[in-house]
Amino acid sequence: MASNQFTITSPPTDAISALKFSPAPDSTRFVVSSWDKNVYVYDLRDENGAAGEGKLLQKFEHRAPVLDACFGATEDEIFTAGLDWDVKRIDIASASQTVLSSHDAGVRSVVYSKEYSMVISASWDNTLHVHRLAGDRSVTNTASIPLPSKPFSMSLTATKLVVGMASRALHIYDLKSLSLLTGQSEGGVAPAKVEVEPWQRRESSLKFMTRCVACMPDDAGYASSSIEGRVAVEWFDPSAESQARKYAFKCHRQTSDDVDVVYPVNSLAFHPIHGTFASGGGDGVVALWDGIAKRRIRQYQKYPSSVAAVAFSSNGKYLAIAISPGYEDGKDDLTDGTVRIYVRELGETEAKGKGAK
């Protein structure tokens, strides 16, 4: 079956900062955060449950641009982070918004660990906030962990959290250790500050600023990307044998008048079934990669704007691609450009690795 692509109606009105599918089995719901101060919830299914061309279910206004969003324990719970400095929980059914904690600067990333019922946010105030949630989804405690530099991207597995920061620093935390932190927080009060040693400290294999980190679905490692058109693939196992497997490669480069123009790799996402991954670049291109075979599987047609985010659905059948203008497009006014969300219904073997059976 060949892939089938369609465009989502009612996209955001300003640059897209993040796009995430619900992790619930076979869910076709996804959340999008935007610089237009809103978070959008879409579903690919219509009222009868048939997969259609997607519809906007709800949108939630914030006080400032929203930089990240993710789903929680169910597809009716989302968490948001942005330039209002707050980390929020939104209950989609009741449309209620609750502040979990407030940072001292913009909040760049937010992730949810279902294994530990834990929300983790990373802010430009150089801290992580770790929020433990009770069964009624209230915050039982919150801890603040200092970071050595400004965080740019964050991703987690069932057991690990990877934080990509300025100065090419990477911290890998053990989620079980984070879940044992104590501290008190009520209604957004500043959380208790605690010193926590990361499980591993690493320096990025890439020479330039980290743009994105994404963890492998099998909990074995992660990929990271830089502003300079490169992706690195690494494994958690600290053994010399495992570390010798890590590598980096060039991508998202276009030749113009015999000049190699390099673009940032803005987004990475792993396929939940095949373990291959997608990359989205400032060149408006999305490519699929087999990280084990070290080969590109395919590259899609060029999109009309920079690729801001890519994400696979939990069953691996859909690939969502968010585009919005970036500074690499040569524009100072980023509101004057194409903001769209495309969804590709993938063919059965479209995202399979070269060596996959």
C-alpha cells in the first residue's frame, strides 16, 4: 500500500512549536502547541470512528506562546509548557486548566512518564521540575533540579530521561531515582530545590548546538540533532563496546549554485514498532532512517516551509508533519509564511528498516 497524505484543516495561526500523538493504543488524537498562544487537540477519526482527514476537537488559550505539549495518562489529559513560565495540566473533557508549578523563565519542554505518574518540565531558568501525580491527578510533591545550562530538548523512555542543553551538554537521568524525590508544592508554589546526580553526563557528539533529542522505543538509546544538519545515534549502555557503536551523519543539506547549504534538524521521532526514525529539517524535507543499518530508507517531497515537528501515531500507521516558517527561510517576520499540518497514512513496509523481516 502506498502512503496517502492529507492536510489537517484549522491549523494554528502562528509558528508550531510541538506536535505529539496520544500514546494510547490505536489512538488517532494528537496535540499541537503554537506561538499563537494556543494548544490544539485534533483527531484523525470522525464522529463514526472512521479515519478521515482530521478535525479540530478543542483549543485551549494560554497567556503567552506555548512551546511544548504532551499527553498524560489518557488521551483526555495533556500537559503544556510555555513563555507564561507555567507548567499546566489540562483536562480535555472538562476544559479545566491547572498550574502544576511555575518556573522563573520560559518553559521549553514537558514530558510525562506513565510508569511513574510523573510530569517533568525543563525551563530556561536552568531547572527541571519533577511533579508526582496522585490518582486524582493532583500534585503530591514537586522538586526542582538545577541544570548546568539552558535546556533545548527533552525525551524519555520507560526508565530514562534525556535532556539536551546548551554548551553541547547532555544529562541522562534514571526515572526511578527522580520518582523518589520529595518536596512540597501547592497550587504552583515554588518547588523544593534538590541536588540530583544524573545517571550519566555526556557531551554531544555533534559540534554545534543541539536542536532535538528523541529516545528509542526499546529503551536502548537516543538520537540527537544539531543546527548544523547532523544527527547522532547513541546507546545508553556505558560499556566500551556499546559506546563504540555510536555514530553521526550529515543530512538536510541542499546544493544551491554549487554551494552546500546546511539546515537545522528541528525534529526527530522514532517509529514505535520498527524503531526507525524520522527527521524534519529547516530545508522543508522529512526523511526516514534506519539507525541500525545506518541507511536512509526514504525522503519525502519538499514541503513549502521549514519542518517544525514530526511524530508517529502510537500504532505506527500515521506520520504527522508540522511545517511553519523559520528564520532559515530568510524572513524576519515569521507570521508571514505557511503553517500547515500534514498526515501521511503509511504503507505497511514504508517505515520498516532495511534489514527488517
